Amino acid sequence: MTPFSSSFEREGFLVDREILATRLSKLREALRKLQAIAKQPREKYFSSETDRALAEHFLRIALESALDAGNHVVASLGFRKPLTLRDIFLILAENGLLGRELASKLARATGLRNRLIHRYADIDHSILYDVLQTDLRDLEAFAIEIGKSLEPVGHGPPEGTTRGQP
């Protein structure tokens, strides 16, 4: 592997840019599809079984992609091992790669991910519609913040600022 390969080193650990870019690309594609569904009026969303199923599907993909991307960064940079999925976002915040408020919101979203995957209970589409209206921006912010991990060493945030902080 050369210094110009698809990976970069930070403090002795490697983040594979291609893996991270692929996971973030999946997240962004799922978000685009969710945003199209979110533009619909509430009545249209509730009258379409297909749109409700697509919302479940693409929200699951978006959350899984965020978790996969976050876990790749956590493991690649040698941070402490997450004991639960929600820990992934919290560890990223502990290490300055996400803001604490965003990490906390995303950590709570793992409960929705679990419900979508394991069908612990029927999905409440009133809640899901509200998520589409208000919470997709948290996943967008995650993609932006973690996307900064793709920056070469020395090309991080401007001096005097930290990742996840304005």
C-alpha cells in the first residue's frame, strides 16, 4: 500500500477510504429516497402501503449504513470497542468526530433501527412519518461529519475548531 492508496493513516491506524465512502454513499442514497417520500403530504403517505414499506426499508438501510460507517471508523482508528450499537455514535463523539448532541440523537435512533429490523412491535407510521419530517437531517449531519474522516491527515477542520463543533 502506498501513501496515495485508498487508505490513510492516523496515529498508526488506517481508515480505508473506499470502504467508508461506499458506506456513506449507501447512506446518502437511502436519504435521497427517504426525502422524496417525506415530501408527500401525510394523507398520501398513509394511504400508500408501498410508500410506508419503502420508508421502513430505506430508513433501515440509512441507519445500518450510518452504523457500519461509524463502526468502521471506530475500529480503524483504534478507539474503544463498542459494547452496543448505540455506543458507536457515542465513541465517535468522545473522540471529537461527532458533536455530542448529534451522537446522542443517533444513539437513540438505534432503538428505531432495532424495531425496523427485528419487528419487536408493529411500526407506528405516525412516528415514522414524523422521523421523515424532522430527523433525516441528523443522518445528513452524520454523513458530513464522518465524511471528514476521508480528508487526508493535515486537511481537517480549520485551526481552532473541532469536528462536531461549529
